[in-house]
Amino acid sequence: MSALETMSYVVDGRIARITLDRPGRGNGIVPRLIAELVACVERADLDPAVHVIVLSGAGKGFCGGYDLVHSAEGRGVEDADADPDGPFAPPPVGAPTHPWAIGANHDPAGTWDPMVDYAMMSRNARGFMSLFRADKPVICKVHGFCVAGGTDMALCSDLLVIAQDAKIGYPPARVWGSPTTSLWASRVGAQRAKRLLFTGDSLSGAEAVEWGLAIEAPTAEELDERTEILAQRIARVPVNQLMMMKLLINQELYAQGLHTTQVLGTVFDGITRHTPEGYGFQGRAAEVGFRTAVAERDDPFGDRGPSTFKG
């Protein structure tokens, strides 16, 4: 595996630790991060010494979603000057355009090819699903924030341990996004998934446990310790047993139609960026900046979880 630029990979006894490492960009998702995630998961799967994988993020939070700032503002691709964490060169001539650049740069007066968008976003979804399909159990440790595309990685993991005061949710459900891995209903049930995706509201870590999304929500100070205790406990079990138990439970989700739902969710993600409202959002981002556009989108909703929502 080539040198990692967006994350670190360390094996400690029977535990493989994958840490997203773009803290200056909120561990924002770029194509290289997805590729390195897949490579790290494969490395852990092929290592007979590894029994369990722990996924976490460096800096102030786990992951703020796709690194969309420059594409949403109309520039289209990441460039070296825009990324303080290291060079991410534009794609080579003839390479497919990044899907978030497609959403940003497409002229609504022209023809949009949804299958070009789907081909790119479905590859991203398959990258996130490498966590779900991994032979070994995956624990996702969340601190600070896990929103938008970051939730794809968290929900594709097998177990979620989240700090009580952390934030997890999918605000792009309000405009310009659909969860491509489409695991919300599988994790919290249909009615609660609708409650979250009809509003784009986020859950605190404590609410995530109450709703069945997370297995535990310790204090921020206890997050590392509680995650380590769980990882060490899982690591005691033989790898063959862990593989069989994970395969057994995952087959239930596949039988319920997970793959079909993911196809639909990924197609819808492209459509959300090409609706009148989607073009309006991108146009506003080009005018005032992506962060301001997001703030304007989210401010009317406040920053409250469902249990504290008053109207």
C-alpha cells in the first residue's frame, strides 16, 4: 500500500486502527480518502492477526462530510492551494469529473447525464460499504461531529460508540443531498429515519443511544476508554467466529433489500443537486461561499436534536 495522505493505519495487537487525518478540513471526504479507506480495510482483512477494526477521526470531530467548499463555490475540483493538509491534484485529462463538481458546474440550460453522476457516487458508496463488507467487525468512534457524508462511514460500521455531546445527522436532507448508503432505516427503524430525513435534524450522542443508532455514549473524557474496552473484548473472540457472526447478521439486511435501496438513494443524491432548489443552493454558495450557504440553509432549523425540538 502506498504512503497514506488522508488517514493513518496502525495495528496494535489484535486491533487495526484507522484514523481519518485531515483535521484542518474537518476530515472532509475527497476521492483519495475513500480510496485509502478501502485499502486500509482490505489490509486489515488480509492480516490474520487483526480481529477488530477501530475507525476514528483526528482533530475536533470525526467527519464533516464531503469536502465540498471549492466545488460548491464553482471551482469544480480540489487543488493544492485549497487544501492545507497536502496536495490533491486535479484528475488527469480524460478522467471522470468528481460528482460534487458535476453538481456544482453543470449548466442547467444543458443536458445532465444522471448515469455519469451515478457511476461516480456509486463508487463512493461502495467505498464506504467496504466497512460493512469487511470480514472483521468495525467499531466507529465518534467525537465532536459526524454529519452528511461522514454518516455513511459511521453507519456502514458495525458498532457506533459516540461521545454524549457529539452531533450526528444528515442536514443535506434539507437540500443538495440524499444518503447514498441508505442505512438510516436499518439502524433506527423507518419512522425514526423519516423523522431525521424529513427535517435534516441531528442527534446528540445520548440521543443516538436512545434511538438505537449507537451502542454506547460515554462522556467525551471516557470515549477512548470505553471504545478500547469494547474493542479488546471483541478481540478475544476467534476471527472465524467473528466473521460468521457478521456475515449472519449482514445477510438479514441484504435480504431486506439494502442493495436496491442504495441504488435508489445514490440516484436520488444526484437528482437533489439538479433540482431547482439544488441549483439555487449551489448558486448561493457561488455567491456568498459554501459555509455561508450551509448556515443560511440550517439556521431556520436551529441546532437541536429531536428530543429538544420545540417548534
